[in-house]
Amino acid sequence: MSTPGTLHPPPPAPDLPATGTAPAPRRRKRRRTWRQAVRRDWQLYSLAVLPLLFFLIFRYLPMLGNVIAFRRFEPGGSIFGERWVGLRYVRMFLNDPSFWEAFTNTLVLGALTLLFCFPLPIVLALLLNEIRTRKLKQFVQSVSYLPHFLSIVIVAAMVMQLVSVDGTVNQLVQAAGGEPVPFLQRPEWFRTIYVSSEVWQTVGWGTILYLAALTTVDDNLYEAARIDGANRWRQTWHVTLPGIRPTMVTLLILNIGTFMAVGFEKILLLYNPLTYPTADVISTYLFRMGFGSSNFSYAAAIGLFEAVIGLTLVLSANLIARRTVGTSLW
Amino acid sequence: MVTTGTRQAPPRPRPRPRGSRVSRGYRVFQAVNAVILTGVVVVTLYPFVNIVARSLSDEAYIIAGQVSLVPRGFNLETYRLVMSDSMFWTNYRNTVVYTVVATVIAIVLTTCYAYVLSKKHLRGRSALVGIAVFTMFFSGGLIPNYVLVTSLGMKNTIWAIAVPNAINVFNLLVMKAFFESLPVELEEAAAVDGLNTYGILLRIVLPLSKAVAATMVLFYAVSFWNSWFAAFLYLDQQDLWPVTVYLRNLIAGATGAENVGAIAEADEVQAEATLKAVTIVLTTLPILLVYPFVQRYFVSGVMLGAVKG
């Protein structure tokens, strides 16, 4: 899977993806085989034309569009901006306390999400795996997958109802003798609300791959462990967990990759000016900068910063995983 | 072969320790496990029950904080109110139209590209795969995308919803993995019989791929059905909105990003409690109704993707 070089736009024509594979001396020979390949497979290449156009226009062109982070952009003007302004917008956000607040919130929410939403599916999958009754297991699985299929708007709406002043959570608070709390207006509660709703929505669905991996663990290993006197707990620790380690590592890398993009849509739906101190993340901040204050260049500079960090995180997580446990995405 | 995509391997529980060897610790564990999993089921289902109860209750009981599992002061008045709102139905119809159009575009593009990528002999194949996979880890970001879609004149059209998200790379890889698992001999025989590439794809490969195609249709359809942000960003006119944006604007009254005076309006917001509950129920209902029938296709789709994800 060759990714280097694709930061720049991929080759213009679909049938000539010459992403620097050929060293100069062998050029003639390469070109001949390319011609043969095109002659033989032109119908296949033609099928790739529309999808490639899609990728070029809607994925790679916006990457180039990020140059407006370094250029002055005027609405209605060129999508690549009007004139160079250098690092002005980068300096601007680096000196912007609101940006750093959003940055901190992103790290905290990302870390909390990772802390809960990564291990809990593993635990749930292990527990599900211990159910003997097949029907019962399927029922629990079906129920726990359900929230995954709801629109984020519906999830946010449900959260709002549950934590509203007259909602279930406040009914419990009052039953325990407390005063009702307007949770969504309280910055100190936002993280709890956000992470709980993430757990509710994602943990069940997250078990699928682990459950599949669990069925591939060799029964003989359990047999051997039992003969060696391992109880069920030790069997889980020494046989089951190592058996699903590749799945764990892969999903961890993917989770780390989305670390910076923490629940943009959900936060946009759940936060309000009162909870900005804990809820505002980089993506929501740049959304407000772009669409609230119409400062597109400034917002694009922040977005580029976020995307570069995200990419760096995935690449380093992948590298570390390959070096240490020998599992990687590519 | 045809059904490869539809069924997961039957779950194989770990062998139970036999007869007298069932230790007391294990029995305690089973009991605790049952309690935990019951808890999971209850916690997952409770919000649904609660919202239905609220939607059927009298406003006064909700404000008093007395509605949890069962409706209090049962009435259907709010349902009548919401269902007589013509904008609600207009937006619902938009959701259906957007979902169908966007899914068709997505399926065509994804199938074509996945088929090309599945041909191992093809020159430049790894570059073509790389072009797609790289976009999973790096994207242009919100602002450049918005500027692009706007300057293409797609604002306030269905294309702003359907086109920019036409290929999901995860789905693409699932389909590619499936095509790769098909026996090459079939296609070779078809080629000998004089079918060209398009003919092979349409008459040989696709009929064998009904299961995976169905899964892909579901994946895309659900994601377009549920999407709201693209519509929120690109559609300014109320009669173009999908129902998710309708719901979003209803709930935004309480804590929406734009509503700074949320607290001042608290009283008014309370009066809408049933209205929100009813709208939530009505937008969730279609998903709940089809969920039991389509769930296993989703599971198998994820499995298929995991093989080579």
C-alpha cells in the first residue's frame, strides 16, 4: 500500500498512475509495458475513471485547498485564495487562548473516549463469549448493536431528554434527596455526558470484531492450558487475550487515528456557550471561526493543523505497533 | 460461494468445564456475568422506552419529572400535532429521496472501483488502492470542502449531499475483498466465450455478489438516512431539509450552538418536551422497524471488511 507521494495530487490520467515507480534507466521498457497494459485492460481502467475523478475532486482537491491557510481568501473568489500571507493565520491561532482551550479539551475528550471506548468492547466481548445459551447471546448482541444504527441527532436528542431538568437522571438525583441539576448547562458535567453517550452508542457494536476473533482461538490451546492446571481466569489471560491481540492492536491504531476528530457532530449538537470551557474542541472551534465569523483562512489553518496531527498519530501508532507487537495496518 | 457474505461463523462458546469440575468460583462468575449483561441490556434499551413514554404522556407530568418507564396522562394529541405538520412530511420525503439517490450513486461508483482494484494483474493497481486508502487518514478538512462544494454551485441541491460522500473507503475495501474471493475461472471462461469486461461485471460477477451488494446498499442507505451535517451545512431552505435537520432544529432550541439565550427560554423549552419526544420517536421508528431484519447483513459486512481491513 504505497502512500508516500500521495500528499501531492495523484496522477492526472487514470491509466497513467506513474507515481514515481520507475527509475530513469528502465524508463523505455516500463513505458512499453504500460502501453501493453492499457491496450489489454483499457476497459478496466475506464471503469476507474469516475471513481478516480471523485477522489481527485472531492478528496485531493480539498487537500490542496488547504493552501488558503497561507493565503488570503475572499468569499466568491478563487477556492485557492487571493494572495500569500505566509504564516499569519498559523501565528494567529498559536497566540489565541481560545484555540488552546479547544486543544486541551480535544486531548482530554479524546483520551477519555479512548480510555473507555477502547477497552470496554473487549470486556463485553469476553463476557458475551462466556454465555452458554446461544439464543440469549444473540439477543444481548442484537440489543447492544442497536444504538449504532441511530442518527447522531437522535442520540443527542435522547441524551438531552435524559439529562434535562425533568429527565430520568434528575429524577434519580431527586430520589436520592438532591436538587435537580441542569446538566447540559454545566461545564463540569459535559465530559461525563459526552463519554457516557459514546459508550452507550459504540461499545456494543465494537464487540463484533472481537467476537469474531474469539471464535478463531484454537480449542487445543485451552485444553493444553487446562492440563497445565490453568483455571478459567488464567486461561483468559494466557490464551484468549493473546489470541485476539492482532484485533486489539488494529482497532487501537484506528482509534488513535480518530483521536483528534473527537465526535465533532455530537459535540456540535450537545454543547452551548455555557459549556464551551470543557466542550469546545478544535473541530467545533474552527467550525465557529469559519461559519460564525466567516474567517475561512483562519479556520482552514486550524483544520490543517488538526489533520496533520491526526495523520502523524496514525503513522506513529502504526510504526510503534509494528516494532513492538508485529501487527500493523499495512 | 454466493452466500459467503451473509452468515458469520456460528459462535463457538468455550467448552464448559465438565460435571463435578464446575467450580464454585465459576458458578459465581456466571451469576455475576448474567447480572452485568442484564444491566447492559437494560441500560441500552431504557432511553428508547423512556422516550416512548414521554411521547405518550401529558405535558404536565413530564414537567413535574414523573415520567420514566410508563406514560402518565396518556394521550396522542402531540402525535396528531406533529403528523399534521406538512413540513415534517416534506422533510421526511426529502430524507427518502436523498437516501435513494445518494445510495445509487455510491453503489455504482464503489462497485466499479472495487472491481478494478480486485484485479491483481492490473498495472498501477497498488497506486489506485493507495489513492483511496490515503484518504482514510488524511482529509482536506471542513473549510476547503465547503469552499469547493460551494464554488461548484452545489449548494442547495441534492448533489451537495449525495456526491461529496459517494465512496466510503471502508465499504470499498469490503467489496474489493469480496470480489477477490470469487473464483477467477468463472471470469476467464466468460472471457473465452467472448464477454468483454463490462459484460463480465454485469452478467457474471454482480449476480454472484448479491449478498455483498445488499450489505453495501444497507451500509450506505443507513449512513445517508442518518446524516444531517451536510444538509445542515449546504441546504439553507427549510423545504430542502431532511428530517434529521428538522429534529436538530427542534432540539437546538434547548442547547443549540446558536442559541445563547437558552436559559432565558427555559420555560418555553419545557412546554415542547412532548413535541420533541414525539419527533424523536417518529424519526427513530423506521430504523427500529427494519433493524431486526437487516442487522445480520451489517454484521457480516463488518466481518468481510475485517478479513482484509
